[in-house]
Amino acid sequence: MNVRKTMIIKETIEADGFGTACAPITRVVAMAVIQNPFAGRFVEDLSPLFDLGGQLGERLMADAVDLLTGPPVSYGKAAIVGVAGDLEHGGAMIHPKLGKPMRAAVGGGKALIPSNAKVAALGATIDLPLGQKDEAWSFDHFDTMTVMVADAPRADEIVLCMAVSDGPRPIPRVGNAPIVD
């Protein structure tokens, strides 16, 4: 695995968008910028990227959880693939093997881990979705963090992002809404 750098962002929210104080909510994102071994070419077997995702989850997710103030309740994952790569490269990083180390780090995780992937240029942002780790329909925990690495992804890189939170959105008011299809 060729890791150029790792980064951790920790954010503590103390008020909603109107300035109304709330119980502090800590959100942490661990990111790794890695060389994309398949940049610039079509490859049918993407399993080496499956393994890289799992290895990076084992390496970084526990550190992210350790930075929370309270127990983890929400999680999410994302990948930004440099322009010489393919969207499937991001999917290969975040889907087959990343979930297991993320669930281990948060102590469970019955719900699917919300995810996002895209191909983008240097310095692009990604909206990293968050969802409650054990209850997929917890509307109060549907959230998004917008993250980026200023000098990544280079054309032949992938930025892998894993997020964890110890709370819902600030002052959530949607949780009791009826579910209507």
C-alpha cells in the first residue's frame, strides 16, 4: 500500500445554524491519500482495492473513534478518485471490506454504512453521509460532512474518508415524522 498521507479532522458542534446552543456533538473524519494502482487503465479484478480499503479501516478508524467525546452513534464513508481513475475504484475501496473494521471500531453497527464516491480533480470536496450505526431509519442522525484534502486527489490517487459521530444533527426535529412512501 502506497499511502502519501493521512489526515484527521475533528469538529465539535455547540449550536445549530441559528445559534441555539445544543449538547456538544463531536464528529471525526479519518482520511488517507493513497496511490491508485489502477489509474489510467481498465482492470476487471479490483480486489486489491477491496483489501486496501479494509487495511485502511483497520489502521485509521479506531483513532477516529478515540477522538470522540461520547460513544459512537453514527458513521459514514466516502472516496474521491483522481481523474485518471474510475468511479468503480472508489466503490472498490469503500464497499467490500471497509465495513468490517468500521463496525469493529464503533462496537457494532447493524445498519448499512452510508457512502458516497466520485471522480474529481485536485482539492475537490465530497459530501460524506452519516447515518445511525444501528437504526437505519433514525432521521435525526441523517447528516453530512463536507470534507476535502487541499492537495488531493492527484490524478493517480484516491482519498478514502471514514467518519464517526457521537450525536445526531444539532437540535433534531424530524425524528418523529411518519414514514410515508
